[in-house]
Amino acid sequence: MSDDSSKVVEFSISGMTCAACSARLEKVLNRQPGMQANVNLASERARVRLADGANEAAVMAAVAKAGFSAAPVDSQTRVREKAEKLQVYRSESRRFWISVALTLPLVGQMFFMFGEHGHMNELPRWLQLALATPVQFWIGWRFYDGAYKALRGGGANMDVLVALGTSMAWGFSTVVTVFSLDQHVYFEGGAAVITLVLLGKLLEAGAKARTSEAIESLIRLQPKTARIERNGQWVEIAVETLMPGDIFLVRPGESVPVDGQVIDGESSINESMLTGESMPVGKRADDKVFAATANGQGALRCRATGVGEHTLLAGIIRLVGEAQGSKAPVQRLADQISAIFVPVVCVIALLTFLGWWWYSGQFAEALVNAVAVLVIACPCALGLATPTAIMVGTGQGARAGILVKNAEALERAERITVLALDKTGTLTCGTPQVTDVVPRGIERAEALRLAAALEQNSEHPLARAIVAEHLLAQAQEPGKATIAASVEPTDAPAVNAQKLQNFKALPGHGVEGEIGGRQLRLGSPTWLGVDADPVVRGLQDAGKTVVALADGNQILALLAIADALRPSSRAAVARLRQRGIRVVMLTGDNAATAAAIAAEAGIAEFRAGILPGDKAAAIVELKANGALVAMVGDGINDAPALAAADVSFAIGAGSDAAIEAADLTLIRSDLLGVADAIDLSAATLGKIRQNLFFAFIYNVLGIPLAAAGLLNPVFAGAAMAMSSVSVVSNSLLLKRWRSGAPRE
């Protein structure tokens, strides 16, 4: 299936009741030509890749044929679904309490039926029939409807088990009542099972709603209005109508309506909802601001750069939604079991019925035990075990500034054995500065002017440092206007009066070009043949990157550039090594500079002099002997290596290409986020394992007990209802996870 001609569409699915439903629907969709589907029971979503002429209408038709309904997800889907679910919840609550009122007399009589004359306290059987019938066929109609749709679609689900089991109990009891047979009736069993299953569904719905609180809280942060400048006046408009380029005002205490760039004003903004960092960030002219972040005491006048679906917040909501709807590999076993579980249970129930009837000769006893098997065996807990934990885990990650692209990456992160780190912008701040200029035959200012002329159009961090240093030197000359050292290269058209011609960039080496008839080169000392120079060696031993400026074969100057280590890098490396992860630094710098930075960061292993195109090969080499290798990077040149790694992390301040290639994005440019992401992976996988263990053990123990006649259908119904609630509640314990310290 070609990705070039395909698209991914998300659908909301209604009508699924258990893991067997989601597994069957996924199988149905994947059988359709041009469709590749992933169905999530917890989020009630299906993500379908469409190709080869397949379209949304074909998906909805296939879903309907399978016994469910589907609708494409749009910007209003979440609001509409929330309203619909609230209405359904209220309706189901009313039906549940009516069911309780009808069932209590049936169950209550059981407490008065013990003793010598207990049968005299039994309710008249016609009254029992009158109480149980509405519960069976009105309150319990949802199970018959779901069972019919499942069987019509060629499968079986929880509804089949509940409808079959309770119908057997009601049918037998009705025959006994109508023909006045000398047998016990089991109206209370069927009614109690339906009532308890409804209770479980209500509790499960409430718990499942809490698993999506992370996205809901992010959506609530979005401002509804914005104050924009129109004809010299400030006008308040709906935020949806803002366009890129509009000028908007953020007053003290207000939230930023859309992504933008500060034009004027100075303030501090709380970006904790994006980054997880509680300290406010100072903002002034040219700084970026992001939608839904909270402004402090100052007013900011900004230009809109990202609106609607193109804001960072919208991207976070989209990524979290996709991750919550994705499927972890650990769920495959549960899906495979769920697909065959209901038919197997029906066979076990039939064998139980026949076995007990043959053994005891009591039809009623055989029937009760078969009903208990059918009721206890619901695979709901099995289907909810993984997706609920993924939903809560990815939501907690988003709150901590960790965006997970898919559940598979979250699962693999726990098993990382080797972590490869890019140096510039990852371990270091990514804003290098010129620390030394060593002229050889020309003035310092002239050396900077020529070097800046060669690098004026480059976005490389070292190039930006050289241009910034030249602008600062110009500003400090007598009679010159003050120029900020942070001016971008493209903001200073007068960096050089002479035109740069025949420019050529040589990746991994440097740049060359012609200025005023001189053929200049600027690049690594090795490329220009001065790597053995004592001055070069001394600067490199100090942990600085050295570039040389040459006119032909004549060296004109040496420039030393240093990029400070991020304050948190050493602590992050220590946390990673405590987890037993082998940390390797990859850099294009020379061995001496790399050694100095590695020593400062606490990294024992590094690979220096690696060209951008060779980083991916280094990752492949590290993956030898079965190691699970992760890569952290921030630049365009890191994208191939990120794609080659088993798990990839992109620093949020990095390039779009790196973020697109990565499995996890750290919104805060802080290496501690990698350690937090691995801890989150461990915590989430721990909950998934617990959930699967409970779900499997529940069925492994429950079905034999029911088949052995040791489990009453009423208790089986209660246990079945509580199993799903317990799994979802256990997943919700992940809400206690916080970034900053390892948690299991």
C-alpha cells in the first residue's frame, strides 16, 4: 500500500461493548480492499488508512454491516460525543435504578428463604415473573440488540453471553411457573445479572471518561476570543476568525489566543501547560508565544503566526489523540484471545450443562452452572487492559511536555539499552558563541567581516555565532549604532558590502566562496590542513570548536566557538546511566572538543568527527548484537538517524524535520525529558502488565469455578461487572505519575 496515495481518517465508533467487538470490527475493516484499520475499544475510535480508491463512505458501510455505526471525526466531534454520552449516561442511569427497584424484591426474598419453612416466604411465582420480565426484555434489550448485530456480522461478543445466559434462566423459570412444575425458579438470577452488568457499565463509563481528562483539560485551555487591531482600534473577535499576520494584544493576566511573535512589549509567560516547567519565561520583541499560555504582568503586542489547527496546542491535542487511539504490540495477544474467546466460552458452557445433567440428573442445577459460565466469562477487562493505561499514560506525558506519537514507541522506550545523543542543541544549549579570534596577518575585525560574509545565509549554529559576533563588533565601533548581539543573520542585510559569489557548502567540512576577487574558505582545521597547529590543539583541548579562515592556502585567522552544556544535561545523563542505559554522544566535532564536552556531561563513550550523513550508519552499528537503540536529536541533519533508531526523541525547539521523524517529542528543550519519558514508559507498561494479569487470572479462575458449580450466577455477574471497573481504576492510578523522579 503506497503512503503517497493514502490518507488516514479517524472515525468515532458506537455500539462496541467488549474486546471481542473491537477485534471483530478491526478484522472486518482490514479485510476490505484499500483499508488498514486500528480499532480502540477504550477511546471508541477507529483510525483507518485509505488507499486504492477506498473512501469514508466505504468504511462507514463496512462498519454498519458489522453491526456498529461510524462517523468521521471532525473539530466538533468531541463536543458532540460528550453531549451524546452525557444524555445516554443519564438515560442508562434511570433504567438502572428502575432495574434495581424491580430486582430488589427478587433478591431480597432469598434472605428469608433459609430454614425449615423458608419456601413459605417465597414471593408468588407470577409476581416474580411480572418483576423479572421488564428487566429481561426492556432493561436488558441492549444485550439482545448487541447480540443480534454481532451474530449478524459473523461474530460473538459479551452481549451474546449475557443475553444467552439470562434468557436461559428466565426461560426455564417461566416454563416452571406456567406449568406449575415442582422446580425452583431463577428469576432473581437473570434479573440480578442484568442489573449488575448495567452497574458495571455505568461505573466503567465514568472511569473511562476520566482517562481522557488530559485532552479535555488541554481543550479547555483554548481561549474563545482574541483582541485584534483593526483600523487603529482594538476589537474583540472569536479566536476562530483570526488569520496569520493579524496583530493581537495580550493584556496582563490573559491567555495567548494563538501562536505568534512578539512585536513589542515585555512580560513573562507561564508555559507550564506546554512544557511542564513551572517557571515563567520572559518574552520581548521577536520572541515566540504559544496559544493558551498565561501572560503575566506586562502587555504584549503580537503578530499571529499559527492559528486554528496550526498552533502548537492543536498539534499537541492531535498527537495525544493519535497516541491514545494507537495500539501497543503487547495488546496483540489480548486481541487474538478476544477474537475466539466467546465461541470457546459457549462451548464450555454447553459442556458444563451436559456434564452436570449427566452427573446429577438435575436439569435445573446443570442450567444454573452453565449460566454462571456464560456470565463470568465476559472479556471486557481483557479489552480495556491496554488502551486505558495508554490513554492515561500519554495524557500524563502531555502534561509533562512529553508528546508520544504512538503506543508502540511508548512500549519500546522502557526497553532502551543504548541512547545516542546529538551534541549541539541536545546536550548543549544550541546557541554557541565566538570565544576567541586569532588573526594571522589581518585585523580581528576584518577576519570577522570575511567569515560573516561567507556564513551570512547559513542557519548552522556555528555560522549564526560568527555573524552575531561580527554584528556585535560593528556595534561597538565608534560612531556605529548599537546592534543587539542576538540579531538574526537574515535581519542584517549590511553584514557585508561586497557580494558573495560562487558560494558552495561542503557538508562536514565548511564553506567556500569568492569575495572581492579572493577565493575564501572557512571550515574545519582538518579540511584546511591546520589540525596539528599548537594553537588549534590548545583551543580544542579547552572544549571549543575551531574553524579556520583561509585565502587559498594561506590561513588568515582561527575562530574558536563554544556551546555551553545545558544545566540539566549532567543530571539527565546520570539518571539514564542509573537505569543501566549505555549513553553515547555523536558529534561532528573533533575528538578533543568532543572529549571535553563528554567529560563535562559525564558521558564515557563518544564518537567524534561523524558527518551528518553518517549518523544513521552509527545508529545501525550500535544496534548490533540485539541492542535496542534510541536517538535524541534536534536538527534536520538528525532526521535520518532518528528514523533509523528503534526509539527516537526530538527536542521541541528543534527542526520540524526532526520532530516529524521522532517517536516522542520533548516540548521543553531539556534532556531530563528523555529520562522522564522512559520512566513514564515503565510506569505505563507496569500498569498494562498488572491489568492483563488481573484480566487473565479473573477468567482463568472464574470459568473453572463456575463450571464446577462453585459460583452462583448472581455473584458471577457482580464479579464480571467489577472486573472491568477494577482494570480501568487501576489504569487511573497512573495519574499519580509525575516527571522528575523514577517511578515504577
